[in-house]
Amino acid sequence: MFLYGCSKNLVDTEMCIGIFKKENFEIVNNPEDAEIIIINTCGFIESAKEEAINCILEMAEYKKTGNCKFLIAMGCLVQRYKKDLEKAIPEVDLFLSIDEYENFWEKIAKLLNKDKKTKNTLDYLDRVISTGNATSYLKIAEGCSNRCTYCAIPYIRGPYVSRKMEDILKEAESLAKKGIKELIVIAQDTTKYGIDIYGKPVLPELLQKLCEIEGFKWIRFLYAYPESITDELIETVKNNEKICNYFDIPLQHFSDEVLKRMNRKSDSKSIENVIEKIRKNIPDVILRTTMIVGFPGETEDDFFKLYEFVNSAKFEKLGVFKYSKEDGTPAAKIKNQVHYKTKQSRLDKIMTLEKQISKIKLEEKIGNEYKAIVDGFSEDNKYICARSYMDIPNEDGTIFIKNNKKVKSGDFIKCKIISVRDYDLIGEII
């Protein structure tokens, strides 16, 4: 099975694998050996769409050269363009949109000419964890109701729908019993969790209850929208040892004019205030954010404000996207679309600046001691690949430590930072 897109899509993929395993299918890693190939697609931005389509076309070749009898595509891209894809790629035997996930096995069984009596659907409790033996994601909500003008997520995944807290805690307890030590709480906007069920956001309460579950050593949450970061949430992070001092805050811009056109709920002043408050209350906090350059109408002055903000805020982690014009979004209709060369130039300038900031921030860690989780080993097996509370998997950096052959994946170790390499750290076990 092939996965594209975000960690929310990853959870869907794990539930999909869980169904096939429950139905006694053998899961293989090599597409040449697979009789059924499934691609879980992303439809968020243009580059992700292209990746997913290329993968579908590549996998279609295994119907000629391999054992593949059935090719299935599912996920966000299918949700957005199912009819078009059915016409354009007839090699795919089944396109499954997100709306059809409730009848997931019924659709699969019909394709495979299997018994349809089993009412299997995607189930969080049947997930096959694919992120190692110690780390797992915990999805607490679906969709988004923020309606940022550049974003297609509400049109793909629908409005924000929280899961019941008791269901989330039941899944979390199941994960703890399986040996999961690092829990990463996710939603399109975790800080809005519960507003649709309980009448107010209750992420702090959920985090408190998760901390009470035995087995978890680290708990993280992604993604925290700035307007919903409350004093209570900051205090919850500050006062719970299990919760990593790490905030991923997708800000997208700093110019008030651009933020307004994006339909963001924060302005430059409130952004500065929340960052100042977090850093004041949690001095060793790691702040990560994402920015969009080249949004329609972004002037040189708008970009300068963003650049100066990045320079002054000095985020430990920062990613930049070029604005992608998405079908059906309000921003796609805004005049004064920015030239792609200008977008690239602005992205390069921000990333050059962030690289300098990151180097300084990382060099400040030399000599410090940290608890770290072992993710695995380098290809030549010479180094342990580990992470401290400062890094999330597959997004941030790695601590490389000379392999002493005494640790295994999922272990927690104590290490001392001795040097820096690009966005990564070099350490030694102590």
C-alpha cells in the first residue's frame, strides 16, 4: 500500500491495512509480489496531486509485469476528482472516495468477488501501526471549518467533526497496551477539538486525561492555530512532564493585509502576543511554523514584513510553501496572482534566513543533555538515529549517535550533544 500526504492520511492507511489483515490477507512490501495494490492519495496542493497520479500510473504497470490483479486508489485526490480520474485512468479497478469509507469493505469485497456479509469499516481500534514499535499518531477530529481562502481541505474532508473523548481515550489505552511510548495527537486544527460536541474547545482536558494513561512517556499535539492557543493550554503543557514542550503553529503569514485575504483569524499583533506568552511561560519550548509565500496580491512590502518577522521571531523549525492555486477555493479567483519565479525567489530568501537561524539555535544545544527516543539506525548501521522532544518524526531533525549495539528501536536513551550537521545534531550516549 502506498501513502501520500499528511499524518491524518497515514491513520486512514493504517486502518485500511487493519481491515485487510482482519480478513486474513497477507501484507507484502514489494509491489511486484502484490495481487492488490492500493494508493492512498493526497489532493492538497498541485505537487502532491502529481506525485499521487504518477504513482498510480507506475503501479498500473504491475498489472502487466507483476502479480497485480486489482489496482485501487483512495483518499483526498479521489474525493476531489473521482469522475475525472475514472475517465483518465481506466487501469484503476476501484476509486474509493472518502465519502465511501463507511462502506469500505463492501466496495472492496464486491471488486474481489468476496463475501460481503462482513460489515468491516475503517476502525481506529483495528489499525496496524506503521510508525515503529514506540510511536503512534492519534487522530482526534476530521475535517476543518476554518475556511482559509487558499485551502481545499474543507471541500475534501468536510467541516470540523470531533471524535468523542471516550472513544479517543479508549484508542489511546489500546495503543499504550501495545507498547506505544510516544503519542502524537493530530487533527487539521487540534486546538478546536471538542467545540462541536462540548460547546467549547477542550484540548487541555483531553491532554490531561491522556497523561493519566500509563505507558506513554511523551505526548505531542499538532497543529495549534494561534487564535485558539489559550492560557489554559499553555499551562497544561507547562505543568505536565509527559507533554513535550513543542508547539507547531501554522501561521502562514505576518502581513495583516495578506492574513485578511487568507481569511485567517489572527493578525500580526495577536501572533506576536501568543509567541511571546508561550516563550515566557515555557523557556525551553520549541516553536515550529509554516509560511506561504506568493499568495495572490502579496507585495514586496508584504513579503518584507514576513521576512522581518521570521528574522525576529527566530523559530526553531520553519517550513515554507509556495502558494498553490487550488480549484474551487476563493483565493483562486483573486486577481494579481504572483509569478512563479517571484514565489520561488521569496521562498529561497526565507529558507536561507531560516537556515542561518536554525544553525545558531542548534549550536546553542552543544553540551546539553537530552532524553531521546531511538527511531532506528543509519543504512550502514554505524549510527543510532534518535530524536529529543525538540523533533517530530519525518519533519524535523535527527540526533546521530555512534552505534554501541546495545540499544534498539523504541528505546529511550540519554545523550549529550557534541556537534551540529545542517539541520541535525551529533550526540553521544551518556
